[in-house]
Amino acid sequence: MSENLCPSAGERARAPSSLAADIVLTYFIVVVLLLYRMPERLQQGYLWAEDATVFIGQAYKFGAHSILMPYAGYLHVIPRLVAFTYRALGADPQGIAIAFAWTCALLTASVCSYLYAIAVRYVPRPAAFVIALAPVLLPHTGESWLNLTNLQWTLGPLLMVMLLDTLGREHSDHLFARCFIVLVLAFTGPFSAILVPLAVPGALVASRREKGLRRLAPFLIVLVAGLTQLAIYKFANDRHPQHPLSEYFHYPWIETFLNNFVMESLFVPQVLPATGDSSMYAALATLVIFLACVLSPAGRWRAVNIIALAMTVALWMLGVVRNDAPAVAVQWFYDGVARYTFTPFVLCIWALAIAAAKSPLKLSRYVAVAFLVLLFANGATRFHAPTMPSKITVQPDGAYLIEAAPGSPWHTTVKPGR
């Protein structure tokens, strides 16, 4: 493994107490940020769409069997476990909205803390904090936060980092624990299927290193889980795009990506150029500067950023198809589609953090920091998460009617003890 990707002697020698303090600090910052940005969701409780109809309703109806029930084309083990655990504990359904919101907040904080613990082995602390906090600092409407339905968008990037960390580690320590985390992540959402192209070459590289068979385990788990999720999507998916794929051959991919992803993520509408040639030239210039910046690190860090950029474009394109564009454009500030920009933005922030920490060019480091400031400032100033409280009412027969945002048809009726 290249020296650039392995932890430096100073990073390896970091005192455990200092690392533990940073991890706790990351956890605290995430919880405070979520409380600051969406206080109503954590104070009043929050359920979103499938939280009620799929996860809660099926947990009460099917019990433990619900954990392995697919939805929308893949398994969702972690959200299913949360819902089933709440039901198995016999907790009052009237408190389920607050319990789920706080569970999602604490899981998000755990993910960010784990990201920090991994990142600080390879990059300086400021860059590690940026990488860790990316899932809560990126431009977003709040659609993907504090609900089980969209928890997969926070969990998915961690799976990718754990695979890369498997390659970067000098020893295969804590293998069983890491494999268990990889397993539950891989069967939560579509990311193991998306990461199959990364897991295959990763497995080949890992097999040639010291204790290669042990290092293979996380990659094999992702491969098996990814192929399983693809099979479920193929044979048990009840949701299909409204438009045939052939229509997307004529979709204006480049223009739409430049406008809806590149420019609108960095600049407020007042400073964006008018539509036309000036808009396209400005977008192209911005993209060129961005690419020159994130590709400036040498060696394997450049390869990591290339992987991140390739996945950014691929995930954004999958979001366009999944959302049945062009009826609704995939834009980060538009409720209902913002989740499809979540992971691409995380990956872009990571690429910029790596450039700021590892680029040999001082100008590229400054440019990377400038891009990060623009991203975070744009998200902070344009952030909105409308308050949409859930409603839980007791029925005459003792059952509970649980109504999740944004309203009909997202409701279910459950009865404790069933």
C-alpha cells in the first residue's frame, strides 16, 4: 500500500484518550447540529411516509419476519430492526415518533463518529472533522434526516469508507466487529449493489496483501449482499420507472448536471448567471476548477477521489432515472428529490477535504477550502425543513392510528400485544 494512503507515524501514535475525545466531540456536534436545524422533529417527534406504512405497520403485523421483508426493491435491515425492537419491547406506540427521531439522530451521530475514527488515521484532524460532519453539513432540505425511511442515505457512505479502510489498514484488527457492521449496512438499502464494481477490484487487491484471506471478508460480504439486493430488485420490486430507459438517451444530462448539481449547490440564485451561453460557460468553468482541485493530490489519493467523483455522477444519474425525470428535476433544495443528491454531495465534500489535506499545490488547497465554504454556506442559508408533525390517536378498540408526514396515504393502525 502506498505511503500516501497508510497512516503516518504521527497519526498512528495519536493518544487513545485524544482520539476518544475527538470521537465524543464529533458525536456531540452532530446531535447539537440536528437539534439546532430541526428542533421540532426531536422535541415533538417525527415520522415520514414509509416509517408508518412499511416499518411500523409491518413490524407490528409480521413481527421478526418483517426484518427480512424487502421494500422498493431491496432489504432494509437496520430500519426494520429499529421498528421491530420498539414493538418487541412493548413500548407505548404514542411515543414512537419521538423515539424514532432520536434513534435516527443517535445513529447519524454514530455514523459520523465512526467516519472520524477512520478518517483521522489517514488525514489531519481538520480534514477528518470535515469528512465526518459531511452528512450533516451538506446542502439539504432535511428530507433524509431523522426518519427511518431515508436513514439509508446516511448509512450508505459509511459502507464505502469501510471498504476503502480495509485496503488502507496495516493490520486486519477488529475484523469480526467490522464484518458485522459491514453486514448490516450491506443489507440496508441499495448501496451494497452499487458498490459491487468497487468490491470486485478491492477483493483482488486485498487478496494479494498480508493475511489476504482475512482482508477479503468485508468485500465478500458486500459482493454477496449486493448480488442479493440486485436479485431482489429484479424479481421482487413493485416500483418501476414510469419512463422507459430509452427516453433517457435524449435527456440533457450534461446541461442538467451542470445547472442542477454543480451551480445550484454552490451559489444562491441571486448570483447565478442568466440561462443561456453565459450560464453554461460559468458552469463549465466552475466544474473545471473543481476537477483540477480534487484531482491534484498524487498517487492513491487521486485514485480515491476519482472513485468518489465517478460514484457522484453515477448516483446522481440513478437518482434522475429513479425519480422519473424530467417531470421533476433532481435538485437538492426541492423536497421529494433531495435524497438523491445526499450521497453525491457527501462524496464531493470528501474529495474536497482530501484535496485540502493532501494536495501538493497550495493553490489547490485554498480552492478546496473555498469550495467547502461555499457548499456549507449555501446549505446553511437556504436550509429549510418544514414542521410536519405526525399524529397518533387511540381508537375505541385500543388500537393506535399512526399518521406520518406528509399525510395521506401514509398511515397505519397497530395494536400493542399483537
